[in-house]
Amino acid sequence: MDRMNRRKFMKVSGSAAAVAGIGIEGILAARRAPAYAQGTKLHLLRWNDFVPAADEVLAKQMPEASKALGAEVTLERINANDLQARITAAISSGSGPDIIHVLKNWPHLYEKSLADVSDVSEALGKAQGGFYPAMTDLCKVGSAWRAVPHAIVGGQIAYRKSLFEEVGAKEFPKTWQQYREVGKKLKAKGYPIGQTAGHTFGDAPVFWYSFMWAFGGKEVEKDGKTVALNSKETLESVKFAVGFWKEACDEGGLAWDDSNNNRAFLSGTISATINGASIYVESLRNKEKYKTDKGALMHTDILHAPNPAGPAGVFHLHAPFSHAVMGYSKNQKLAKDFLRWLHGKEQFEQWFVAQKGFSVGSTTDWEKHKMWEIDPVMLPYRTAARAFRLYGYAGPPGRAASEAESKYIITDMYAKAIQGMKPEDSVQWAESELKKIYA
Amino acid sequence: MTPKSRSRVIAGGAGQAAEAARLTAFPREATMGTVARLLEDERVLGSLLLLPTVVLLGLFIAYPFVKGVWLSLTSATVGDHGQFVGLANYVKIWNDSIFQRAAANTFVYTGLATIGKLALGMWLALLLNRHFRGKRLVRASMLLPFIVPTVLSTFAWKWMFDPTFSVLNWSLYHLGFIQTRIGWLTDPTMALGSVILVNIWRGMPFYAITLLAGLQTVNPELHEAAAIDGATGWQRFWRITWPLLLPVTMVVTLFSVIQTFADFQLVYVLTGGGPANATHLFATYAYQIGINTGLLGEGAAVSLAMFPMLFIIVVIQLWYIRRVEGA
């Protein structure tokens, strides 16, 4: 790889940004790196990626950025579950990382404490074919962008090809009804579908929100105020979930966290589960470690498919990731220059290729990348973001949507019914909780 | 002679002029003399000695508490100081079914865990108070659950309770005790029972070691005399050991109740408050509201809802301890 020098850094980030009349072009015209004071530091806080190779790419990029920017860029990684506690502490004390990796709809949650990064986001969107609408809705609060969309960890159903074929499913079921019937046969053979209905921040909402939308259920109307949960469609979805759970699923899923389904799948106790591609990635990383009960390498028996369709269609709640420049940062301009570079095609591509499809781009151009030709098993993730719908649908993904999600109202609506509450009562309970939140 | 009167004698009389001259020649010594005189005043010295403690308590106890109370009366969110809303946050959580569930869970959790820890801790302390080979090793190893960081030991329990790979279920199944797996963390009642069980396991050594220390202060002659008089083992425990151990027991229980009532790590790691809020406690729900949702005011209100109960417990127990000491 060519060594990155200051001029190349600015050129790459500048061309990616294509910013009119500001920052990068001005700097390029002046043929000079920005005059950041000696000793200036830029602190980036991110989660520990599920794909260590991608974190390694990022770690290598930091010294390059430091050299070219004339400022020391440091990368800190922590567990995703700990990010919100760090953000809260940083905002409350007015000090901490200059850039923080934000998940979900946090740009809405911390709107007042995040710098306006509209110039960076809009330029990047234009340069890379436009952001997926959901990423725009997540990062653009009102008229200002409060975070720069980075990537999406797509959720698809990982399933065991051989087990599905054994029960007569030559291809993955197209509808929830078909999936339930196949799942019933699989459970009878000792290979249930594995799904969490517990309090865990990733897989539980990813599955249950998408499930509800497939049946036509929704939290609120478009106005973002009128609670619309208690509908025929939602009730139907809850009734279906109770049967689906008992007939087709591993009933221990009520207490699963985000890693249980991975362990269960890789040890061969379940036949399918919704997942980022971490199960497949792990089975590739340790090929000899994971085998089927017939002795075949597990990775050769894994395929991915989108959610089945419900009466209303196919929807997915994916895991979106963005970078926010903190309002308290004294290096906001430097932070924006860094993000232009990091999200620019050349740098992002290295990270994107290392992800091997586990994360997809936040803009549509990345669907066309050659990386997708490498492994057909990962292909369903290529277009996964097209079916991306957000918390709080049909309203905006604001604070109320976040409160409902963090209180697990939708997940618990299903969990309560699965535990024996009458579906009508569980929907009514969830509706009353949402009404308090949206009041 | 008090230090004050001694200093007056030194300063007075024929030596006064010479002392004055010396102090003029050495002004620093004159200042030190003033400081020394001030420090000889018991009220000044007492206040000065108390000052570091007051500052520390003020900074780390009083300020966060007052700040917490203030937050609970505002609509503060992360990054926004919010407005004063009076008791609106308290009214909101009072009508919140998840809060009601968390409150009920906290009382059940604290009550059962405290009874369990006290009973088993007492039993263990009585056993360890006897003489047997390897006593020291057993006493040291007994402390392990208390020494190991809670998060680590809770992860170990989480694996033991794992819905799919539970070693407990595997053992019980192969020993022929169960036919189908037990839903340690999937059934709402079992899940609450499981977190209580782990709390008892973790907290029992604290009871045992403290009660053991108390037991060793009980004069063995009392037991010998009672045994000669024909008292049974239970009678000796109930009439001699228990009354003498009561003040220590009350103090241990006081600390334990406070810690258990405000427990967070164990439930956060084991269940995250699930399934369907079956194991939420005040602290885990406060974290969920305050940190995950960013509603600092409401989160503070949930957190402070613990305060009246803890305050009552502390007052009752301190009153009891004072009464016992005064008797």
C-alpha cells in the first residue's frame, strides 16, 4: 500500500467530501496542511468490532491520519454495552473523546450535545450514491446532521442448509407461515429455531420489531404522537408469535443475550437464527472447531436469508453505526477533517473489505463493490439495508422511540404473551406503556 | 495545670520583656505562637480535625445526593439541564407498571436474600467456630465468593444457568433428578429465584465471617455452665449465643440490607432485568431510564425512590443498636 502523506490525505478526504468553498478545498488550494497547534490530539471512541480484522485496519489507519493531519489521532475501543454510560459521563462533564461511535438513534437522543456535521455528511452522501433513507432519518435531526453515517450491521437469518433440506425445505421459507411449518418439523427433529426474547440490546429488538412490522403492526402514527399499537395486525402478530414460539423455537430463548444464539448455532443445537453474520464469520475463522453432527465443516452448511414476509411485507431493523463529533470538543474542525478522510472511499474501502459483508456501507454505492463477488453466502447482506425500517415507525426515530426500545416494550409484549399472558392483555399492556411514553 | 495556664505563666512575669524581644526578632515564631494558641482551643482544633472529613463527605456524599434530588425534580436529559417539574417524575414512575414491578421485585429480592444470607451465614459461622482439621483453609476458602469481583462470578453463574448449556441442568438430568431442563432464567419466578440464589451465595461469607468474629467473643464458660445445667444445643444457641450475637447481627444485617436493596451488577449481568421485567430492581431500572434512555430526571427519581425505605431501615436499626448499647 502506498504511504500516506499529508497532501494525499487532504486530497483523498477532500475529493470524498467534495465540499464547496470550505475546509478541505481551501486547504488543498493553499497546498498546506491545516494549522493545528502542535500537540493537538484527537480522541476517537468506538465499540469493539465483531470483526477483529476490521479493527486492525482501523488501528493501522490512525498513525496515517496522525501523520497527515499533523495531530495525534488515538483510537479507544470499548464494549458496545458501555458506550452509553461513557457518552453520558462525557456530555455531563463536558470532556472526553472528540468523536464517539454512536449506535441506533442516539444522534436524536444526544442531539443538543453533538456538533453539526451537515457539511461532512451531505458531501459524503453525494459522493457515494446517497445514504439509505433510514441512515438519513437516524443522523439528521431537524435540518442538521448530528452524526456522519458510517455502516450498517445487517440482520439476516443464518440457517443450516442440510437441516432445512432434511425436512423438505429446498429453499428458505418465503413467508412466516411457511417458516413456522418448517420450524415445527425442525423442532420435532431436535433442531429448533433459536431466537431471543430477553432483555438484550441487539438481537431482541432486531427480531421482534421486524416481526411486528411484517404483520402490519406499528408503534405510532406518522405524527409521532398517536399510539397505534393496539391494532388487529399487532394482535395477530402476537398470537402468531405464541404459536411460533411453542411449535418451532427453543423456549430457552426467553433468557438469551446477544451471544447465546451464536453459541447454540455453532454447537449445532439450533437450526436458524436472526443474526449479523458473526456466526458465519466465526465458523470461517475457526473452520476445524465447528462441525455439524455429521462431521462436515459448519461453515459449509450455513446460508443466509432475509426475514420471511408477513401480510405487510418484509422488513428489517438493522444495527446502524455513525460517528458523532461531540459538542464540547475543542477540535471540531479537526474532527470533521478526520471524518471526511475516514469515511472517504479509499479509507472506508479498506475497512469495508475487511468486514467481508458483516457491515455494509451506509450509502448505496457499496452494494456495487467487488467484495460481494468473493463469497456468495454473504450475498443476502448486500442489499439488506434496503428493507431497513426504524424504531418508532411510522413516526420519527426520536427520544420516545428510544425510550420504548430501551424499556423493551415491544420485545416484552411478545415475551409476556409467550410466558402465558393473554395476547390481548399483552398488547394492551404495551399500548398503555407507549401512551405514557408518547404523552 | 492545663496547657493554657502553663502558657500564661511562661508568658507572664519577669520573662515577659525578654519573650517580647525574642518574638520581635523572630516574627515567624510569633505567628506560630498565635497558631499554636489557636490550636490549643479545643473547639478550633476539633473543627480543624473534622474539616477533611466534612469536605470529603460533602463532596462525595452530600453533593451527589443533593444533585440527585435536584435532578429528580427536573426534566433533565443527557446534555440538557431541563426545567423544574416538581414531583412530575415521581408521579410518572408511580403510575409506571415496570417501576411497580421493579419495586416489588426489590422488596422480595432484599427480603429473601437477607433471610437466606443470615440463616446460612449463621450456620456457617457456628460450624467454623468449632475446632477441626483444616479450619484455617476452610475459613479462607469460604471468603472466595466475597473476594471474586461480582461481575466475574456472576458470569460464571450465567453460564451455569445457561438455557441451552446449563451445567446444573446437565448434572441434574444425568443424576436422574429431572427429565426436562429447568428454566433458571427463562421462567419469571425461577429467574427471580436464581438471582436471589446468586446474591445469597455471594453475600453469605460476609455474614459468616462477621458472625464468626462475634461468636469468638462469647465466653465459652457460659456454654459450659449451661451444658452442665442440662441445656440442649438449641437452648444454648437461643438463650446464650443469639442474645450475645444480636448487636453484631443487627449491624451486619443493616449493611447487607442497604447493599442488597441497591444491588445492580448481579441482575444487570445475569438477566438485564428480564425476562419481561421479572427481575428488574430499582437500580437496574434507574440505569435503563437514566443511561439507556437519557432521561436523567426520571432515572434519578427511580433511584431516589429507594431512599425512604433505606432511611427507615437505617433509623430502626440504629435505634435498636443504641438501645442495646444503652441497656
